[in-house]
Amino acid sequence: MSSGETQRVWAPGAATGVGSMPGVDAGEAAAVVFGELPGFPHLPELPARGVGADLIGRAAALLVDLAVEVVPSGYRVTARPGRDHRRAVDLLRWDVDAVTEAAEHTRPPVVKTQVAGPWTLAAGTELPRGHRVLTDPGALRDFTDSLVEGLSAHVTELADRTGARVVVQLDEPSLPAVLAGALPTPSGYGTVAAVPEPQARELLGTVIEAARAATGCPVAVHCCDRLPPVGLLHGAGADAISLDATLLGGAPGTLLDEVGEAWDAGVTFLLGLVPSVAPERRPELRELARPAFDLVDRLGFARSMLAERAVPTPTCGLAGTTGEWVRRALSLARDLGKAFVEPVEGW
């Protein structure tokens, strides 16, 4: 099943979050997310808890028959699970428990979970000698297979525990650097060779297909880079693409062409519209919606398309903001979704 063909499982006008939240209380974070985003909540990530709670550690917690430890330069493959790996597993387990409790009160139809995509995971994890996993084809294959197996078990558990359908979001913040050959080598004096786009697309597509098979739901890929590789994500089979829509105002024509082609093919866009940190002045809803309206206007699509094929989100994760703005940001995203379905007069 190719991108655009998987049936949408969230209602028109739904909004969601990107993933991360501030603080260290999993129960509180889940209550906020499920309270503010009842139609399309997500499994909160709390990186402020430290080792094991960040993007790479969280993905490592899903790995099957592979383990990591923390060294001064970051996460490194180790022979057997130690304290760092067990901590990551425990943190994820506690988060699922918190979401299970929150879901009992709200009964959402769908829940989103986020995990580092294969290229970001392989870029952020070292082999025993210090080289990145992505530099070793065999290790890259093993990590991808392990991630797929662990992710399948995770979404099955999440569906059983919440009673909701599960959407997987693959986070690929490192993918642009992987494609550009911009990642430093262990010595710091050189860079890792760029990964050819066909290879990057094929591996990402393998994980997307596996996640879709495990859930029967659309699979999203998130990249909030200024120039996200939308064409590659679409070509890899992503059913939904998550990006920072506020950065598209000055986007080059090639990127807009890729966005237009994906949208025309049926891909949904999770549009980052609400600031991820509190702005100096309280934004108006119309102001926040402007980048979405400008985008569809530039692409030549009807604004009514936003109701069916756009999901408003914060511009990126909310880990760096305050608890007060978190609630406000998620509430604004929800209000934007409603406005897409029932446009305010004069917009």
C-alpha cells in the first residue's frame, strides 16, 4: 500500500502534538495531552529526565537483542543491557502506563507514538570503535531489523492498553545531515560520507512499510529542518509528513513542488503552526493559521483541503517551554483544526 492510500484514522479537524513535553512527570504530561488533544493525542516524551528519555535513548529502549550504553560522546552499542539501557526501557514502560491511565478517562479513537527513524537512530548511535552505525552496512541492517521488531511489539501493546488505533511517527531530524554528508567522524576532522538518496529512501521505506503493516494505520515522518526532504519522504511511502509550516514562506520552488506533488498524491501534512516556545505576545488564531492558508494558496489548492488533509501541530517539540504554554499551545492547535473545518468569516 503506497502513501496516500492508507485510510485516515483521525477525524477531520483533529490536531496533535509533535512529541516532547517539558518536565519529568509522565502522568501529568499524559493528562495534559489527552485533555487538550482528545481526538488525536500522542505518547508524551520527557527528555528532561535525562539518559534514556531523549530521542535516541527512547528508540534504543525498543531494540530487540541489541543494547546501548552511554559514553562521553553519546550512545554506543554494548554487548549486553546495562544500567543505561534498563533505564531507557523503564522510562518507556512508565510512559505507556501513564498513557494507559489517561486513555481510560478520554477513550481516544487513535493515539500517536513517536520513535527515531532508522537514519537518525543509526546516526546517533556509535559502534564499539566509535564510528556511527550508519557507516557499517551490516550494523545498519541489524539495527533496522531490531527497531522494526521492537516497534511492532510496542504498537501492539499500546493498542491493547489504550483500546485505540495507533499511528507511528518516525522522527528523522538527522536525515538532512545524513544526505548532505555533514555528520562529523569520531576524530572531528572529517565528515561521514553522504548517503545516496536512493539508499536513504529504500531503508526508510522498509521501516514505514513494516510500521504500517503492524498498525494498519497511516505512518508519519517528522523532519523540522528548514529544507525537509519532502520528495524523499513521499517516495519512501510516508502517508503523512510532519514539518514546520512557518518555515515555508521563503521556501525554494523545488521544495514547494515536492510538497504540492505529495499533497496531490494524497499525503497528509502535519503542519507545525503554533510556536513551540511562548511568544512575547499572545498570538491570534488567524495569525497562526496564515502559513497554512498561504501554502495552499501558493500551491493552487482550495483552502477546504486543510480540513481533510492537514493536521495542525506545534512547530516542533515542546520540551523547552513552560507548563503554562504547553496547555495553551495544544489548545491553539486544537482550535486551528476546528477552524480548518469551519473557517471563521473573513479569513
